[in-house]
Amino acid sequence: MRIGVFGGTFDPPHVGHVVVAEDARTRLDLDRVLFVPAHVSPFKVGETGITDPELRLRMTKAAVRGRARLSVDRIELDRDPPSFTVDTLRALRTRMPDAEFHLLLGADQWASFGRWKDVGEIGALAEIVVMARDGRDPSDVDPGFAPGMHVPWRSVDVRRIDVSSTEIRERVRAGASIDDLVPPAVVDIIHEHELYRAASAANTA
Ligand code: ATP
């Protein structure tokens, strides 16, 4: 089994996530891509206003519903935060000892990769696959590795979809439509729970 591991906060998931996951899956001939919502990203510890993890999980499941080879894994939600990718990959390897893992990340994440926990071990547990984002070519990005550190990686071509969760949250706050940017089932959950409206903090962790 060739498995893509696609981590993120997914607050909320949007069409960019779905399109790049499908493109990477096809190009890398992956059997499955696991979306892995973070309990708390190590880079967002202490941040307020992040939507409750179970609700982000629900939205992520809604985003991939009906897509045969995309699924959502709650592995990070069942572990105490912060959600380190190396711990997730170790656990996935224990659960699926014969699988081959491919860690999918956008060029923006690659730019901070040198600061992630145990990057050498991440590179040993999974093939690191970087996807262009906002026209940013992965080879133009400096991951900021410590001197002497070398971690093998590759890039993969995906369609360019310039959308971010930040933009979605801002559009909701401003009363603008998000219908073309977020799968319909996710739009329903956002409205049902009145997410991303400035005054509401009821659904945040
Ligand atoms: P935010 O705006 O809140 O930072 P985001 O849109 O970057 O959110 P995340 O959940 O942080 O979404 O992203 C999860 C993963 O998906 C990351 O590896 C990120 O680089 C990648 N990603 C998100 N949107 C895109 C996109 N439009 N094109 C390519 N990669 C993307």
C-alpha cells in the first residue's frame, strides 16, 4: 500500500486541499490519502480562536465524502497535543507495518520544515513530497535545515488553487460567499455552527 499522509489544521478544509490531494494521489500512484487534522499544531500552541478539533474532523470528513481514495484519520485527536508529525508517522507505521508513506505538504509548510521535530526521522519514515502553493515553486523555498542536515525530498505537480482557510474565515466574517471555495457539505456545517463569525467563540477550543 502506498499511503499519502496529508496533515493540517483544516479550519476549514477547502477545495484547494481536495484538489491537491487528488492530484498528488494520481501523480504518485497512491492507494489512499489520509487527511490528518491536527489536535493542536506545534506552531499554533496557545493560539485562540481555532475551531474545536472534533468539528474540524467532521468538516474534513464532509470534504472528502464520496471520494473513494481520500479518507480522514483521527490519530492526532486521540493523542495529547501538540501534534508532532513524527509521532503520527511512527504510530501509522506501527499500525500499517507494510505500507509505504508519503508525507504531503504545501510549499508554505516546507518553508518551516527545518524547525519541525525530528526531521531526519520524518524523512526515514516517509517520502517527503512538497506541492507548489500560490505559484511558489518548492525548489525556490529554503526549508531552513540546521547546518549539515540533509533530508531527501521531492516535489509533485498539482493544480494551482489559490485559496486558504484564512481567506475562507475572512470571507465568512465579511458576509461574502464561500460556495465556490468550500465543498457544499462543509459550507452546511460552517453555517449550522455559525463558525468564523467575529463575535462567536462558542465552537473554539
Ligand atoms: P490557514 O490559512 O489557516 O493557514 P491553510 O489553507 O494553509 O490554512 P492548512 O490546514 O494549514 O490550510 O493546510 C494543510 C496542508 O495543505 C498544508 O500542507 C498546506 O501547505 C496545504 N495547502 C493548503 N491549501 C493549499 C493550496 N491552496 N495549495 C497547495 N497546498 C495547500
